[in-house]
Amino acid sequence: MVISSTNAIESPQRPFYKTELYPLLRRINYYLMRWVRKKFRRLKTFNKFHRR
């Protein structure tokens, strides 16, 4: 069975919840802040965004 992209957009399988994205966004933020701290030495001690 082939599902076109427009059909998938019009009738999703289940409702969309923003709260389901929070773990993914938290992980992206963690890796991004880790990259920034490695790249910019002056931010190395910036501990506000430690992983919870």
C-alpha cells in the first residue's frame, strides 16, 4: 500500500501533541550546548544547560 505525502498530511493516524517533542528538543538542546561549549572556550563554565 502506497500512501502519498498529501494523504498523510490530511488524515494523520493520531493527534499531534507538542509535548511529545519535548524530549527530542531537550536532547537537541543538550548536544547543541555541548558543541557550543567546546567551540567557544569562554562558555565552557556555563553550567545552566546541564542535562537534567
